[in-house]
Amino acid sequence: MAFRFSLILHFLLLTFIVFIQAQNVDERDPTIKTMEEHSGYPLHEILSISSFSVDSLNLQKQIDELSSFSDSPAPSVTRILYSENDVLARRFIKNLMAHAGLSVREDAVGNIFGRWKGSEPDLSVVSTGSHIDAIPYSGKYDGNLGRRITNQSANDALTGYGFKPKRSLEVIMFTSEEPTRYGISCLGSRLLAGSVSLAGALKQTVDNHNISFLDAAKSAGYAKNEDFSNVFLDDRIYSAFVELHIEQGPILENEGCMLFYSFTLPFFTLHIYKCQFTLSLEGVSIGIVTAIAAPASIKVEFGGSGGHAGAVLMPQRNDAGLAAAELALAVEKHVLESRSIDTVGTVGILELHPGAINSIPSKSHVEIDTRDIDEKRRNNVIEKIHESAVEISKRRGVEVLEFKIVNQDPPACSDDSIIKAMESATQVLNLSYKKMISRAYHDSLFMARKAPMGMIFIPCYKAPEDIANGVKVLALTLANLSNVNVSSQAAFSS
Amino acid sequence: MAFRFSLILHFLLLTFIVFIQAQNVDERDPTIKTMEEHSGYPLHEILSISSFSVDSLNLQKQIDELSSFSDSPAPSVTRILYSENDVLARRFIKNLMAHAGLSVREDAVGNIFGRWKGSEPDLSVVSTGSHIDAIPYSGKYDGNLGRRITNQSANDALTGYGFKPKRSLEVIMFTSEEPTRYGISCLGSRLLAGSVSLAGALKQTVDNHNISFLDAAKSAGYAKNEDFSNVFLDDRIYSAFVELHIEQGPILENEGCMLFYSFTLPFFTLHIYKCQFTLSLEGVSIGIVTAIAAPASIKVEFGGSGGHAGAVLMPQRNDAGLAAAELALAVEKHVLESRSIDTVGTVGILELHPGAINSIPSKSHVEIDTRDIDEKRRNNVIEKIHESAVEISKRRGVEVLEFKIVNQDPPACSDDSIIKAMESATQVLNLSYKKMISRAYHDSLFMARKAPMGMIFIPCYKAPEDIANGVKVLALTLANLSNVNVSSQAAFSS
């Protein structure tokens, strides 16, 4: 789930479609060992292209065009599921896919698939994906980031440099990663992963304006037979799913840089060298996600007696606001008691009713988010939070009007083979990296139920080079996973 | 300050204007001792009229008419300071005053004074008062209450029963008891009490729509010379100020009843007897206010780092929301540590920014209300709250963006002579009563700076008889304080 107030990248679709530009390697100094020789790491399955450049300028037009499909004025972007602008943006993406020579299909909720047919199309497919729905006023950042990122036509990328995948490659535009309209995050990927309960629930789901999901989907050209179970993916379709995303956290920026071979590989281009220099000052370039934390969200409501802040004496009070305050602190306490750095818990919403300075709160509403890479440990925290809510309510004489676990998704681990492919790609590109946990959740959490999964992180607030680096690592990883022997230029026609 | 979600009485003005209807006493059984004989209490200065009836029906029309001046649909009432409906309601009140034979004047902020000239007009005046501004949608209750209360024309009350005060009696309609429009409660009475700072500040005060207080006051026909210092009252004008109000708390309802002479005075009317019987089951009829608690309000803002609820690990957090939660609990702790039942403290407003389930709060806003009848003790609580805010901010690495004491009014004590008059009136009427603290604050808090003050409470959620009882006690108290010897029917012409 994208963080509302952080940077959000929607560029994956475009960057995948436009893909990579391979550059020729500089003449090599034979006295210097190769990376493979240094590391002893088997790089023969990884593209030996030691340098990619990602040309931001050529793609700017497309990014600008995508950001123009918005319900809020530029530079912000607001693109709500199945709105007119969402439909226009989908058409734009489908056109890009088609122009790039991808075969395009859509499912009943509007997940869009663009497939680059491999030389062995019967093999299971290597996939990547992202979303284009944008929470209100988020696009300001998307747009700014978008302008900086690679933007080369798909046609150029796919045919101009002659890379030919063995396994087919597929890019997926997931429907409604954001919960803005129907309160369900990762709606498209949850369905792809086979959520029977969601497929059923969607038939009764309405938005804040009482417009049903079915009507909205139909207005956008989907849900024709009202059966969402045909969205479910077959387990054998994908051999891999890899997602590129910003970290949404400070770790990559704040960590000391781990540079690899920065001085032992002088044959790298000046461009790459400069990039390394920047990184050595500012942090780590790439995060290789080993697991996605298991998110759970809880809604709690306490009901008390209320009353006038002056007139009701302290012993007569049943203050629902103080119960909420205690619960917020209890969440923190139980999380810290887990003694694991990977356990987090947050009270992001705490509302008091009636919300007047001279009114004792008669009702309070708390929303809790807790995550862990260990599902059992996280569920233990949830149980303790529940016990605290009950204990606080008894002690304060307030009522627990609601204790609802809104969702309680299991964690996902990246597949070892994909971690290895991402790591190798990073090393080939001579980029600093760090293995890390994704503590935000993404469509990948659900795609992991259908395919070996991996995620690549780039820092939140970095230079255009960082974005380019992420695209390069993704490209190399996908190329490697497509199982083409690319240790030589043989796979490239030019 | 009236409690938004409790019952609010605006009926004082009307009930004063229409005043009381004296009824003849039943023939007395000479074998039964009088209350004076029983108690040994000097009742000779108190009206010996042992029974009043307050006729609700005749006044209903006027109450309905007042409630029709509203910005929200009936049965709710919304009457914002200097709005068109406020101006119309003011005109209605002035007409009532004029028809009742009162001489009417207004000051520069629209406090309205209706004086019933006494037989010795040079003596200082006995006064009472209330307000007619109504917070949004409050009027539903006002209206309902209004219909039940006395509603007899002022002319009838003042001349029909021939009561003639010695000291002049004056009713004051205070401007803006509610802080709705300009955020200043008891605006009119604060100015009457001589607040130089307020008189100055009003010249720069604007509402949420950026309409200045000066412009708004002028549009309503006030503030002609823009000098608010001429509102200040001279210390010698009033010999007493008495206000009737609902308790805004549960004490009168919940207390066991203390009935006086309920069986030793069988000559009371059946009506009164019934009333006593009801009271013996349900609580105490009248609260005699001995002091008004000293209110203070504080605004606190914490600023933290924010971030994604999943991505930012617990040790890296500076959670402004948890700082607010801790401060709310610290308020309760410091209040309880005062070990006085009269100290109260409330966090009625606690807001988190950005207020999303997956966002660590980057900002929090807390509004604290604390009161006591002991100013020093309350100020000590404020100091401890401040120390806690600083300590919490340091420990959690958040910033105290604001710690603002919005107001810090001193408490007020009722005057002994007025307590005595109220008590005697209650005893004469054979009503149960309890001496108590007003923990909500009222215009009386500020009028106490200019005159000996007293307040009469009635229960919040009681029968029409309770309201009638309050009116009777007020009437007898005012009559007594007007210093007329009313131990006989002599003062009444009929």
C-alpha cells in the first residue's frame, strides 16, 4: 500500500515498457579482474552489459501525458479507480503497450497484462507490475519523479537493441492498489491471488457515494458477466514476479554506503562512476527485499459517558478519550515487548467525539496498523492489544463498542532464486545494495501467492540516477529470469 | 460557558421579564408551626408567599417566537453573534422588555439592559441576566425546554400582581456567552467586568471568514465609535447579580433528596406537595452555588517526523500522536495528584495529522481544560502539565510546537448575603437544595468582579416543575435583595 505522504512511483509500467538501452562496454584493461573473478559469483547467467544508460529526456512526454489524466490540477495527480480519468489513463497505457508490440489483455476488474512473447512461449512467464491509480493530490510527486525517469519508446527498447527473452515477459497494471474508493487495498492483486471472499464481497461493495463496485466497474468497461472468480490466476502461469518500488522509509538514505569494486572497475563509464561517487556520500542505491511484512489493521471504538468538562468530577468519569490514549500507548508497549526490530505498530487515527475542549469524550475511535515479517509474532501483538482494550475498558468503565480486525494478511518471503538474480544484477551494475524487509505492503505481497516473488527498492528522495539504477536492476533481473544466456552480446541483434 | 451537548437554558431573560405569579396561601392551620418557627431562621425579609405557580402554557408563544430566529431548521436553533437572526432575536427581546415596562439600553457590544425602576432608584441595582446566542444545532433542547417553562407576559408579571421593588431590578442580556464566532466566551460580561486587554484585542479580532469583530458589530448596529472601554461597568452600579442556570452535571439528579418540612406543612397546595413527592424519588431541586471554578484552557501542539507506518522502525520514530496520548494521561494524573475533588482536567480535543491508518502522526494537537475553585491549585496543575509536555517531547524526540494558555480566569465566590437570600428563598418554597460548586463557568464569573454574585442551579434533565422551581427561587431572591419587606402581602397591590 503506497504511503499517502511519501513519494509514490507509478513509473514501473512505463519504464518496463520502454525498457533499457544497452551501451557498448569500454575496452577492458586485461590486467584487471572481472567482477566474476573477484567475487567468485556465477555471473554467466546475467547480462554482461556492464553499463546501461537511462535517458530521462525522451520519455518525459509520455510521463507528462499520463499525469494529465487527473481530477486535480497539475502538478498534483488524483486518479480514482474507474473514474473518467482512470479510464483515459488505462487507454493510454494500453496504447503504449500495443505500440511496444506487447499483446494486451484485461480481466474482469481491469488488471491489464502486456506480454512480450518469448522465444519459448510455452514456458511459464516472468512478470513485473505496478498500478496507476493515485490517491488524491499525490501526483505532484509522481509527476516530478516521472519527469526524471527513463522515457524511451517501447518500440525502441524492444526492437532497437534486439534483446530476445526466452520466457515471455509480462507487465501487469494492477487495479486499485490504493484503497481510496472502495477501502480495499491491492484489490486487483488480491483477486489475482485467488481471494474467494473478495470476489464475493465485491458484488455488495459500494463507495462513499453509494455507487456499487459492479456499476463502477461496468461503467469503465469491466465486470461484464459479474463473475470475479475468473480473475484468479492459475498457479502455473508465472515463474517469477519482480516489482520495483521506492523504499517508503529512510534506511537506504541513511545507511552508510557499501560500494563494490568502485575503484577496481575503472572501465565503467564516467556516467556510472559519477553515480557511484554520489552514492558513496549519500547512502545505498538499491534495496533487495527479502520479505514483505505481514500487515494487519484494527479498528477500535470506546464508548463512555461524556459530560461537561467542568461539571463532571473525576471519579464520575468514563472518559473514552483517555481509554483511546491508553490503548495507543499499549500498542507501542506490546510492539516493543516483542523485542524484534521487525515488529512495528502505529496508531495513525485517533478521533474523539464530540471533540470540544469542554466536553469529556463520550466516544473515541482508534485505528491501529501493525506489521511483522513473522505472522505469529504479529498475531500475538494483536492478541495483546485486544487484551489491553478489554482491560482498559473495564478499569475505566467504558465500553468496547468495536474491536474489528479489518485485515490480517500473512507475510511473504522473496524467493531465493529471485533474490540471487536481483543481487547479481546489482553487482553487475556495480551498485551498492542492502538486503532488507519491505515493511509497506504492495501487490507483490499477493503475487507471492502465485509466483516466486522479489522486490527492488530505491531510496525515497534521491537523484534521477537512483531511479535509473532501479530500472537497470529490474531490467537485468527480468532478463536473467527470462533464462536467456546473456553472458555475451549474442542475444542482441545489433 | 454552556456545554454544547447538554441542555442550555436561555429562558432566564423571558422568565425574568414575565416573572412570577403569586398565588394566595391556603388557610393556615394555627396548630402547625411556621417554617420560621421550626427553623429559627430569620424569614422576615423573605416573601412570605408560600406558593407560586409558574404557568408554562401562556408563555409558549413567546418561546416559540424566539426559537424561530435560527439559522438551522426547527426544532434545532443556531443563533450566531451579530447574524441576521441574532439581530432579529435581539429586537424581539428588546420589544418584550419595552412591553414589560422596562427601560432598555444597549452598550457598544450589544449587552442589553432592561431596568425595572425601583421606588428608590438612586440605590444600587439588583441584577440578573443570561444570553440568547446559541451554538449550532443547540436549540433543539432550548426549544423543548422553552416550551415547558413559564411564559407569561412581562406586563402581567410586573403590574398584574403589584410587586414593587425598592432597589431597581435589572435584567441583562449578555453578548456572546458562547465562543462560537470569535472564540471568546462570555465576551459581553468580560467587557462589563473591565477587561482592558479584551477591549483592545477586539479591534483586531476576526472570525473564520475573516470578518472583523468591528465590522460584524457595526452591521448589527453596535460599536459605533469603536471604543469598547465605555462598556466597562462602574463598581457602584449593582448591589447584587444572581443567575439561574441548569447544573450541567449530574449531582442534583443523583443526590438523595433533602426534603424540608414536607409533612409538617400540609397547608401547601397539592401542586407543591406533588412536586416534593417527585423530588424525594429523584434528587434535589435546587443547587445553591457557593463558588464558580476557575477555568483555564491550554492548546498544545507536538511535531514529530511522521513516516510510513510500516517502513519506519520503532527506534527511528518521533511519534507526535503518542506524545499527545501521554500528555492526555498526564493531565489526568496531575489532576488526581491534587487530591482535591474540586480539581478537574479534560482533554476534549486530540487531533492527529495526517490522520491516516498507515501514517505515523507527524503532528498532534491537544486542547486541555482544567478547573478548580482554588486558583493556586489549578495553576499548579497547569505548571505540571507544562513540565510533562516538555519531558515527553524530550524523551520522544518530538518538538513542542505550541504550549499556549488560552485563558486562565480566576475563580469567583458567591457572596454570603446572596447565598443566604437564595437559601432562604428555597426554604420558603419548601424545596430541597444543596450547596455546590459551579464547575462550568458563566457570565456570573465575570459579573462577580463588579457585584456580589450568586447562582441558582436546577437539575439538567428534570420535569417542568424543576424549571418552575428555579424561576420561583430566583424571583424570591431578587425580590428579597431588592430590599423590600415582603413578609406580608403589603407589597402586592392585589
